[in-house]
Amino acid sequence: MTRSSFKSLWLLPLVAMLSCVAAQAQISSADTTPEHGIGGSVPMSIYSDNIAMKLRLETERWRKDTYVVIDYAQTNAFEIQACVLGTLRFGDNENTLKVLAEDFHIEVAKEDISVAPDLLCNTLTAEYAEENNQIDVAAKIGWPILKHYSLRLNFDTQELVLTPAQERSAEDARAEFELVVNDLQKVGDQVWVPVFAGADERVYMQFDTSTYHTRIDQELASTISYPSDKDASVYFSNGESDRPITEMAALMRIDFESDDRTNAGQTLATGLSLLTGYDLEINPQRGYLALTQITNSNYRSQDEEFYAAVEAKDRHALDTFLAAHPADRNVEEAVEYRFVYGLEASDDIEVQMAALEKGVDVTDKGERFRYLNGFVGLAAQAQADPNLQIAIGERSLEFVGVSNNPADRQQIQMYMGDLYFEQDNVREATRYYMSAGFNGDPRAENVVKFKLATVYEKQERWGRAYANYARALREQMSLPSQMVASAQEGLSRIRPNLDPDDPLIAEVENMRKYVASVVNVGDQLPDVTAKTLEGVEQTLEDFKGKVVLIDVWATWCGPCIAGLPKLREVAKKFEGTNFTVLSVSADDKAETVKEFLEEEELPWDHWHIGATSETHQKWNIRGYPTYMLISTDGTLLARGHSLTEEMIQQIEQNLIQI
């Protein structure tokens, strides 16, 4: 568990309903450099164990100043925060996004842009708002772009330099650096650097820029008796001179085979604890890593104490570490590990809360609400004692007033209401649901109404329950499908308890005619009538006998656009079969789609239904993109907001059966 991976857990399930849907773009495999720009130099900063640069993203029709993180282990070329990507616009015949600074210029192809799948950008934006003068962190550059360049990281001058790979050579590096290591290996989307361990055994270290911790496989550590043997060493070498690794930084022992970011054979991985000790240059195309040592050592005994406790999964050793080093850089992460181990050991609530306070003490006041919410998420994931979850939630709400993200209070308040409701504490559940109704995202208003209806029904306050179920259904597009079904069932349950002449009954019955139906996998997808972009009416009946992948999308939807390369790939893969794609646009005007298609080749059928068509209700469309796969007889085979490998496999399976 790393700091960034933990922080992605704090959001609760409601956020998934409200957030933009991520989609993956295809990665270019070209090894040439000209189309990627000239690179250049730019100041860099270290933010929460990430390397970030202030850059300008620009097209002919769009511009944004932001901070961009580099991640050598990221397999996507260029990721942009979903809601920022949704605003991105290109000019006519423009195919690249420019990434610029005063002395820096690279270009990213449209098809290489994808949606950032995690909350790193949100977290860094909130944590470093003051340092960044309120400019957000909105993008990440990954290996598919970085591999075309020589990357220089000078941690002494805080400068990052990208140079087209072919313009630099090992000979150039030898003239500037103390040590040059050759024979780098490219394994999939990773770069491995040959190093030596113990008695001159050659092993491989992954080059990674996305964490503080420098890691060693537990088996290798055991083989060379690291760290118990003072002579145990791992080092860079060119055969003539060496530079230490084990003396430069403490190494965290992990099981690499259980780490899904690594491949069999890898035994070490770099972290900023090691890299920041050097001025370095890495050039994967030319196969070298060049190093000049700029610090005597980054080795910290505190790191070693922390690593030993984590390796042993010893929560008591973590308690000792936290008591001895209450302000150390590892405290937040140590608390996270200690909390997880405490859950596994069923520690008392008081013990767990006391440990959490150690993390609260070192967390900025504006981030304490977010920090504690992460533990609510961890406890929920582990199905921990509800009283522990409540205690953490109530403690987190104490920091709402100084929070950098106060709108998130609504999510916690609703979750707290759920916890109390499950305990039959209707009074407290009602209080939290009522509070959620006054604080937060208006898009969740219908969810709040639904939850209030459940507590009113529990209290047999029939009129209020009926009214709130009805209000929840008024804008059913923003209500999860299971809540839509439950609200309709609730209306049916409550109606016998109301005065038959109550005008609310007639109002609700009329409204229910327009409530979306829940369409489950295995059901027939309701037939609809829609117009093609040329204005010709069609129905699903016109596609009988074909396996159809329906893509409900819009030109203004960033994740929709990011998913088009994969959609094209699938369409091409099954050419010549009875498979077809049907794109269904929710744009306001068909002309908008026609103009878009002048630049984007999408050679399949297109419908236009607009944003308010009854098709949304009949198909229960709740976000874009929505992919639905139907069989030759119209049966819904799969549904989701991303085009998954499982969905593609189902296409193949159904084509084989025909």
C-alpha cells in the first residue's frame, strides 16, 4: 500500500455514481521521435512523492495552465483528469495537444489521450493548492511518451529535461556524468536497469518515479542477508566503477511476484528516496542510465524501522515507530498500515482511534477531513465494526469547517445515515440524511430524497415517505437504477396507507409513466424508434440478426471521445461478420455530430436522440458513455460505462455461436 493508493480509497460508492466515467485510449507503439516534439527543460517540484511540472496544455481552440506529473511506470501515454478532458477542444484538422512551457514543447496525439483513472490529480490539487497558487494538477505523462526521450532529472537544480532519444548517446553522457550503466532492458511497459547484488550477482531494478520507497524483493533481500548483514550491498556498476544503492537509501522489502505492476524476474524498483541522491539521465532507446551522486546519502534509520515493521506486519512495532517519530514523513502511511493490521486483529475502537490521531496530527488542517474519510472507506471495505466507522466519520466531520473539499461532507453524512439506519437508530439516520440535504452536490439531491423516504417509511410517516419517494423519481436520470426500482416498490407499499383522494397519488401515478425501466442483462432491450443523422427513422428491429454494440455518447463527453479509438479497433476486428456498432448521440443537434464526423472516422450506423428523448428512459441511460451489447434477437448481453475485455469476449462468443 502506498500513500497514493490509499488516498484513492477515501471516496465512497456514491462518488462513482457522480464522477465522470473513465475510458482508456490506445497507446502508440511507434519508436520514432519527431512527431512528439522537441522536449526541452522545465522546473520540477516534488509533490507527495510525485514529480510535477508547471506546463500549458494548448490547442487552437483550448488552453489550460496546469501541473503535470511524470510517471515512468504509467502504461497510458497521457492522462487528463476526466472533467478537464471533457472541456478539451481541437481545431479543424488538428490532431495533437501541445504541452508547453517557455523552453519546453512536446505534442500528444489525440488518440494517445485518456482519462486519469484514479484520484491522484484531485489529491495533489487539494494538498498543494497554496504552493501552486490555486493552479490544479490535471494530467500525467507516462511511458509511451517518455520512452521517446532521454529524461534528465537534476534534483540539485530542480530541473527536468527531455531530449529526443536519438540526439543523445552514452558517449555524450560519459562526458557529463560520473557513471554510465548500459544494457537497459525494455520489458513490456517497464525499463529495467542492470545492477549488482551481494557477490556480484547481476539483477534488475525497475526505473520508477511514482513513489518515495525504493523496493527490494524479499527473496533477494534474504539471499544477501539485507539489512542484517552490514556487508550486504546492491550497487550500480559499469564494470570499472560503482555507485552504492543500499548505502544511498533504505530498501523496502516486498514480494514482487504479488505486485501486479511488475514482471517475473524483476527484483528491485527505484523510488525517490534513491533517485533524489543523483543528477541522472535515462535513455531507454539508447539503453543507458547515467548518474552523478549529489548527496552523501539519503539513508534514513526511520525508513528502515518503518520497513521492518511493515515487513513483519507488526502493528505493535508500528506503534513504537509512531511514538518515536511522531513527525516523520512516513507517519501517515504507518498509520494506514497500522489501521489495516488493527482491523485484521479486531483491535478495540479506542486503540484504532488513538492510532488515527497520530496521522491527524501530521496532516494539514485542510486535508484532515479527506484523510479521515479514507479510513471510513477502508473500514467499510473490510466490513469493520459499524461503531468504528461511525467514530471515524464523526471525527472527520469535525474538520469540515476548515476542509479544502467541504462538498464531500454530503457523502459522509449520507454514509453515516446508512450506518445508523442499519443499526435501527432511525433518529440519528434522519438527522444525517437531513444534514446531507443541505450540504453538498445538488446532483445527489434525489439520492438524499430516497434515503429520507426510507426513514420516514420506517417511522410510518406515510405522507412524507410517499412524497420523498416521488421526489426522488422526478429526475431519475441521477438516481442509481436499484434506487429507482426500490422507490417504485416503496410507492406501491405505501399507497394503501394514504387517503385515496390525496392529490399526491394522482400526481405520482402520472409521473411514474415516465420513470425509466430497469433493464437487466438477460432481458430484451426495449425497442425504440430514432432517427439517423440523415433524418431516416430506424428501430432496433432493423438490426435483427446482428450482434450489436450500442454506444450512447455525446461529442462534449471527454470519456466518450477517449473511448473512440478502442471502439474503432473492435469494429475493425470483427469486420466481415454479423457484428456491427450503433452510435447513439445525446447531443442537442444532429448537425453537431455531423461536423464531428467530418474529422473523426466512425464508419458505422449513427442515431441522434438528443438529451431528453424517451430512449433514455426506456434504456435506463444514466451516464455517458453507456455501452450495451445485444444479441441477434435483441437480448441484452452486457452493459457498462467502459468497453471491457469481457464485453469483447462476449462479442466473440456470440459470433461463434451463430
